[in-house]
Amino acid sequence: MRLATSTDFGLRVLMRLAAAPGAALSTGRIADELQVSAHHLAKVVRALGRGSFVGSQRGRHGGLQLARPAEAITVGEVVRHLEQRFAMVECFRADGGHCVLAPSCRLKPQLALAREAFMQALDQTTIADCAWPGAGLPIGAASAH
Amino acid sequence: MRLATSTDFGLRVLMRLAAAPGAALSTGRIADELQVSAHHLAKVVRALGRGSFVGSQRGRHGGLQLARPAEAITVGEVVRHLEQRFAMVECFRADGGHCVLAPSCRLKPQLALAREAFMQALDQTTIADCAWPGAGLPIGAASAH
């Protein structure tokens, strides 16, 4: 079973922000620290914004911040939000897919229960539990974008 | 979260075979019934064979059979086997990946626990519970391969 790379990156961003309460970090700086593509990270950050997990402040000292205390954000709700556009298997697609077993399938409900068990396990952990203090880059080393 | 298409197809094959104990069905016939590519299904069947879930009989009346009673095969063990080459996120790769959080990451153990909760939920269901009797194609309608 796989989570999308964008979900993985989204969790890393939140884990980084959780270790910097009160500060505002640019997407470019976080990308530098995480050593991942700033372009890819910007897309992930927009998805985190749509989920009300992060907010951004404009201006010279602007940047990203958690929209809520890290203790109030569970890993489960982040994963549910970022994975919502991915179907676990074909029959979980919005259009229902084309599996010929679909009308009488006795596996689908069991897969749904198992997915819920996965998410509920992740509901037990908050972003605060996973805070990551960063790579200790000096401010000047981070990209300006 | 996603399962591979090959895992999905592998489960469908076992669900079909579970409804035909004592019979031997060709991969081509199963592909026709499932309306999926016989080429793709043949690869999945080889993976199921490596996991000792299916065996094949050669000859005119040959074909695939479950290698064990359907009641003795859990969905969880099938999914574990077919998904073993896929890493849930980067740090679960065999080479460890390149995530800079890896040495001090507090999320990875929680992801591993959640994955185990998913698999344990699927351990509660056997292939027999999900048997699918097929599309009722007449024998002559199935491909010979």
C-alpha cells in the first residue's frame, strides 16, 4: 500500500512548521531544508491550505504557519485530506470503476473497514508528536522564493 | 492510500477460484470473465504462484486452482505478499530513501503501526468469505490461452 508523494511531503511540511510555532517559514526555505523540489512543495502547500492546515502571512517577514496548534492536528485528518483524490482500488473511484464484481463484491466493505482502521491508528498521533526542528540551515542559505 | 492494480487483480483471481473448488480454470477464461488483460493477469498469476496461493495443472483439463482451501487464505496475507515490493512512503523503501528527517523521524513508527492495523483488519476475512461465482460465460466463450 502506498501513500502519494504529495501526502508524504505534506506531512513533512507540517512536521517542520510544528517545531517553529510563532515563526513564519517560506516554502523555499522548507524545500531547501527538506531537500525537495520547491515547485512540488508549493502544490502540496496549496492543498494543505485548502484543508485549513496552514495559513500564510504576506510581506517581508511573511511565510507559512500552522493554521491551528500542532496538538490539534492529527496525522489521520491530514492523510484523509491529502489522499482523498486517490482511490484505494478501482471500485473506490468516484465513477465506480469498471470491475465486473462490483454489484456483488464481498471484499469492498472489508477493504473500507481496513482503510478506516489505518486512518484511526493515525488519528492517535498529532503533528505535535512528530515535530521536526529542521536541518539548522542559516537563514541566508534558504532560497528567497 | 492505494493498492496496486496487480494486487486488486490478484484478489479477484482468488475470489473467482474460491467459487470453483475442484475445477481448474485457465488464466484466459478468468481474464475474459473479469474483463481485464490476459497478459496483465498472467503476471499476477505468477506472483500468486510464488506466494503459494495458486497452483496450475497442465494438460487438456488443466488450469489454475487454489493451492490451499479458500478458508485457509486470508485477504491480509495475500495483500502483504502482493504489496511487498511497494514502499508505503519513501523511507519504507529497501534502500531507505533520501528523506532528511529519517534519522530522527517520529512519524515512521506510527505509519508502520497504522499499516499493520490495516493488514490485521484484512486478516479477519478469508478468500472463501469473498468467493465470486463468475460471470456465467459458457465454456466455449472463453479464450483458449
